[in-house]
Amino acid sequence: MGHTHHAHHDHSESGHSHAPAVGALRMAFLINAAFTVIEAAGGWWTNSMAVWSDALHDLGDCLVLGLAWYLQRLSARGRDAHYSYGYGRYSMLGGWVSAWILIAGAVLMVVSAAPRLLSPVMPHTGGMMIIAVFGLAMNGFAAWKLHAGHSLNERGAYLHLLEDVLGWAAVLIGAVAIRYTGWTAIDPLLSMGISVFIAMNALRTLRKGTGILMQRGPDRLDDMAIRNDLLALHHVVDVHDQHAWSLDGDYTVLTVHLVVNTRDLDAISAVKKEARLALHALGVQHATIETELPEELCELKHH
């Protein structure tokens, strides 16, 4: 394949800053860590399974946010001899690991709350209300700090905090309902409902993270649109061996072979430049393009 030409696009700068994400994750982690201690004490004080559920959830979030904070810092490193694409994929690992933690915690809370349905205990509803309002304020502020994040890591952390906000809203409504109806079964039912909601969201994060780890094609990329746009370029007569994957749920990598009907190096260079612009417009940040002549046999085409 003597006429084969390679084009590599340097992506040591990924096009989005990691510094704000690291700062927001650090703040969210510190807020959550402080509040988890308060919640644990509150769960013991109020004797409420719903408060314990959110305390356990927040402990999981602390692990999530701490890991996300560390991995976001790690992911900001450039490429080196060990990681030729850089450390970007580490940032999504926090979201993936945290999903497992939250699923395990949700299962534990459902198992713990179930016996309370058979033998209900009256919780301290006034204490539940105080802690719920405090929880809404703390988690609401932390979620607001992370709401603009784009990476799977940041989005995962934001969703966990948003779940906390919804969880505390449910605890507050439940505490008011128990206080005025005396129906103590509301507390374990709330706990189980919060836990199931957490598990369902965690499963979605887990599915997305697993897809990235297994190099599943990015959902937002249209393979046919990419192929058609490349075929529309002057001198391009065929497109094959097209592969796309995501490093972290945000940064997309693509490799492709273009068959061109010219041997002119300047024309080939122009084709690759136009191809890279077309790919970038379709959401590809890192493109590796190989060109071939029609008479060349590409061994990869048949694999």
C-alpha cells in the first residue's frame, strides 16, 4: 500500500476546560461530606428510615463525588507513553463505579425498610422536617454548582445531587403527612420509593458507562450522515473501515479510510482537510484519516 497516507489530528487539548469541573466537584464533595455526618446523626435522632435512606444515599454520593473529583483531576493530564489518548476516560469511570455503589445501597435500604412495614415505628416528624429543609438547601446548592457540566462524570454527580433534592422533598412531604395522619408506614414506603428511584437512575448511568468502556458507538453520531458527507467530497469515491467511539461520553474519536481517485498529494491533503472539517461539524473531535487509491487492496475492509 505504497500510496497510503495518514493524517492525525492532535487532541492534547480536548477543547473543554477541566478546571471549573474540578472546582465544582470539590465543592460538591465537601458539602456532601459535611451533610452526610449531619444526616447520620439525624437518622438516629428521628428514628426515620427515610432519613437513613437519604443518609446512605449521601454517603454513596460522597464516594461518588470524591472519586469524581480525583478522577476529573487525573483526566486533565495530557497524553503520555502509557495513555496515548490521554487520561480522559478516567473522568467517566467515577460515574460508572458510583452507579454500582448506589445500586448496592438502594438494595440494602429496601431490605432494611421492609420489616418496618410489618412493625411500624413512629419517627420524630419535627426532626425529619428540619433535616429535610436543610437537606434541600445544601443539596440544591451543590446541584446548582454542577448543573452546567458536560462530561459523564459531571453529569453523573449532578444527577446524584438532583436525586438527593427530590429525596429530601419526599422526606419533607412524608414527615408532614405522618404528623397529620399518624400513618407511620409512610416512612418505610418513602424509603423504599427513594431507593427504587435511585437504583433506576443508577442503572441508566451504568448502561451508558458500560457502553463507553465497551467502545459502543456514540449515540449522537449518525454513521450514515458521516459516510454521506465524506462521499460528497471531491475525489472521494468510497468510504470504509469507519469506527467511532467516545473517550468519556463527551470526547469523540473516529478513524476512517477514504478511497480517492487522485494521486496528487496537494489534492489528497485538501480532501483530508475538508473531511476533518466535515467530521468536526458532526461532533468528532479527534479524526484519523487514511487515504487509498481505488486499485489498492485494503486488508481491513474485509474484517
